Amino acid sequence: MDHAPREPVLNADPAAQLRLLDVQEQDTRLTQLDHRAGHLPDSAVLADLEGRLARVRDQVVAAETILSDLEVEQEQADRDVEQVRERRRRDQELLDSGSVGDPKQLQAISSELENLVRRQSDLEDVELEIMERVEGARAAVGQLAAERDAMKVERDDIAARVAGQLAEISDERAEVVALRARIATEIPADLLSLYDKVRADHGGVGAAPLHRGSCQGCRLALPPTEIEALRAAPSDSVIRCEECRRILVRTAESGL
């Protein structure tokens, strides 16, 4: 008949077992610090602002592209108007010079001048419409650019705050790591190794005190038979909670 392998019996000085709780305290603090670093309220604000800033930047580029295209149209419209004006000027000078005596030619020049007047009026209307569109596009670019610049200033301020908060957490974390390392030197290697393994397998909690008959790891009360067994166990025996398998540390408040 097969039997499940028994865990090796581990013994450690009661004082060393108590120090496990101090190591656990520092590990819990490290977990809390890591959680704080990953969930800073300002980090969420910064991420949202970065997203909005990226969208505004895209809008600025789009608005600048529209403005650039309109400016090209305006330059073409200006050239078209100027060409008609130049043709009118030449025809009018020719008409005013008296050098044309042929009535038919004079009539043709006069007709062309009338057409050029209408053509110039139409082109100037187009030119004016494009100018108004250019002004609107410039205003849009200016407004979006101002919004972008204001958001950049706000982004930089929040980023600086986040960097400062992360630096504070990093400093505090370094202190906790150093303290944990000092405490760990007071714990036998085999006990510390067991603690680290249990902690990795049980949500970051490897050791818990027995408080008034309850395991503070799983928060369950131990049955009377188990309490009696703990009372009879040697003080240097390293015991495990039968329910959650965490290292159960006996203290003055254990109720044994």
C-alpha cells in the first residue's frame, strides 16, 4: 500500500521561529510597496493624459495638413487673380493707347475686358472664400496647439510627481530589503528556505502566528485535538497549519 511521503521533521530555536514573523512582516511591507508603486493614482492620471495628449497631437498634425493644403490653394488663387489682373491691365493699356484703329479689334478687346472683369470677380470670390477657410484653419491649429502645449505642461508636472513618489517608494523599499536581510541572518538556512518556499506557494504568506487557537494565515480555528498536539510538541518543533500548510509560529498569545 502506497503512502504519501512525509515532510521532513524540522527543528529550530523558538526565538528563530519568532523571527520568521519579523521576516514575514518585511515581506508583507515589500508586497505593499510594490502594489503602491504599481497603482499610484497619479500614474493612472498620467496614462490617461498621455493618451489624450497623443490624440491632440494627431489632431494638430491633421489641422496643420489641412492648413498647408489650403495655403497652397490660396497661393494658386492669388496667382489666378493676378494673371487676370495683368491681362486686364495690358488690354486696358492697349485700348487707351489709341494704337488700335480697327473697330472689330476694338470690339474684341472691349469684350475681352468685360469677360476679364467677370472672371476676376469670380476668382476674387474664390480667393476670398479660401482666405476665410485659411483663417479658420489657422485658428483651429492655434487652438489645438495651445491645448497640446497646456497638456504637455500638465503632463510634465504629473510625471515629476510620479517620479518623486516612485523614488520615495524605492528608498523605503531599499530600507525594508536591508532590514529583512539583517533579520534573515538570525534564522537557520533550512528554516528560511522552507519559509520562502511556503510563501511562494501561498500568496506571499509563509509564516503566521497561532493566536488564541487560530491560524492567522488562513484565519481558521484549530480543532481541539490539534491544539492538544501542539501543547505536547517540543518548543523547537517547526509546525505547519494542517489547513493552509503555512508555518505556524507559537507565541505568548497562542492560547496553548
